[in-house]
Amino acid sequence: MLQPSTARLLCLLAALLLAACAGSRAPLIVSDLDADRELALRVGQSIAITLPADHASGHGWQLAQRTLEALALDGEPTTMRESGNASGAPGSETWRFVAVRAGQDELRFEYRPADAETLRVVRYRITAH
């Protein structure tokens, strides 16, 4: 049987863990297959958008917006190649955002070479509440 002080300590730790978890929301993870959908986030929740990319060809995704109302870019986009790190292997870019205030944003990504016209456009309409 537990001592009363040990039982109280365990209850306190359990309450603290529950309180810490209650405010967090799992990140929303989407891909190009989710484009043109309306997505919802809670303020404080993050979204990770993974888009296919062939960096060996010199193509990459660019975010068309310079300012956002409800979202903030969370770091630089990360790149990953399929088939390990084989040179020339197709891969992906992952862009992360966090909802910083209530509102709406449309994220528009353009896939293109550095100095050429856009080859593909992907959009996401996101409401944060």
C-alpha cells in the first residue's frame, strides 16, 4: 500500500501531465493530394505540408504569399529524397506553419525552376479558430 504522501505526489504528477497534454493538439499533416480543401486549425496547432519535389532538376516549391494573417512559417522547409540519399532521386519538401491567431489564410505554393515560369500551383485554404 502506498504512503499518503506518495499517493498525493503521484496524483499531482498525473494532474500535471493531463494539464500539459490538454492544451496540445496533434499537428495536421497534409500533402498535395489535399490541395484545394478547406482545412481547420486551432490557435497554437501546427500544420505540416509535404509536397513532391525533384531537386536534382533544379525545381522547388516557393510560397507565393509574403504576409499571412493567421499562420506563421515555422522554420525553413525541409527536403527529403526517396531511396535514401541517392543523387537524382525524387523527393519532397515539407513546409511547417503554426496558427498564431484566429483568421483565414490561403497558402499558395508554386513549383518551378529558380528563374522560370510556374509549372504547378497548389493551394490550401486554412481557417484558424
